[in-house]
Amino acid sequence: MRRLVKQAIWIKMELTNKEKIAALLNSFNTGDKSALAYINQDKYIQHNLSVSDGYEAFAGMLQSLPPQGSVKIIRAFEDGDYVFTHSEYNFFGPQSGFDIFRFEDGLVVEHWDNLIKVQEPNPSGRTQFDGATDITDKEKSTPNKKVVNDFLLNVFMKGQMDKIDLYINPNKYIQHNPNIPDGLDGLNIAMEIMAEKGITIEYDKIHKVLGEGNFVLSMCEGNLDKESTAFYDLFRLENTKIVEHWDAIVPIPPRSEWKNDNGKF
């Protein structure tokens, strides 16, 4: 136990929180249990509803994963006490996943995620993983988060589609959603097709907006085709306008299927 405490102290001194998460996710590839020292064993809260709460459940899940599986971090960001990542998972089939980790005193105390199946490239040939990865404009983290928050609030929640040009650069907008092509025209066409089919999409609550520089991740709750849904959207911005988008849209299971009581958000 004393050795574990010393190790945790060393970790907090030598690694950034982002580096700790990189090592923790890499443990899914290697099975190296030493990375579990980055988690606070007494306070770990799990929001993945298919996993039981607490440190022991996380450690058990790590041990039970198939050895041929893998995790590849595509993008990683840090915002205060939060680290959020966009990763390619392949344990029970390829998936695109967003993870959010909250830290206290250098250790992980809370986790949220959203994972979807990997699909074929969209009509513009974009995949769920390609696109920009470089973090720039770190001094613009706060204004960029406000742009995304206002975009979600005014366009998606209030339905003010006439304001969309205030938030998105129509000449540069790159789309990584598997079903939607690039540009505002592609987005509008996709929404028209959904409307024709009677499919509704509603963003009801913004739970988190996290950002580092030119990248912002939002976690929202709503409904897709009248089914309770978690929306994770990752945006890249240039000159305070959205120019690129990735997402993971996942139905929230009924309460009877939850393995913990912490809720999705």
C-alpha cells in the first residue's frame, strides 16, 4: 500500500493529467495494471451505464476485455480538471468513442463516455476519425466554448436556423458524421430528409462544454426520433467560427438496464 501511495505521488509530480489518461487508455492495450494508480480508488464515479460503479468494477472490466482488442487515441484535450479524448476502440467491433475524465488532486474521480459503431465514410469521403488534430489558439478556449454553447442553445434548442451563419463558416465546414456530407447545404439536406421521414432531433439540455484552444466538446441530452439520447459533438473552430465536426449519438438505455445509479450525465 505504501508503495502504491508513493507511486501516485510520483505520478502527480511527473505527469500531466492528459499524459495520465493516455497511459490509462493504453493499459487497455497492454493490460498493465500499474496505470490504475491514476484512479482514486475511494472516489471513482462511473457514468458508463453498462459498467458498475467504483474502482473495482473498472479494474474488473479492464481484466475481462479480450486480449486482441485495442484503443487508439486520435485526439486528447485538457480543460481545467477535465481531460477529454476522441479514440478508436476495437474490442467487440470497431467503435468511435469520446471519453471525459474529471480529476481531483491529480487522480481520476469521475468518467463519462459515448461510443458508436464505426461506419463507412460519409458522402464526402470523411471518416469518423480523420481530420485536423493540432491544438492551436489556446488563448481562445473560453470564447470558442461560448460560440459552441450559443450555437447549441440558439440553433439546436431554440430552432433559430437563420442564425446558423453566425456560428458556422459555410465555406469551410467539414463534416465527419457518417451520414452527412460537407458544408451547410449537406447539413440542411440531411435535416430535410429526416423531416420528410418524420424523424425528429431535439437537444433539450447542455450538460458540459469543454475546450482547449480550437477544439470544443459538448455533452448534451435530448431525443432522436423520440428516443432518449446522449449527443457528444466535437467542434474545431477557426476565427471563432465552426469549421469541422465529429460526433457520437447514442440512445440512453432504460433505467432497468443501468448497472450504476449515477446517470448518463
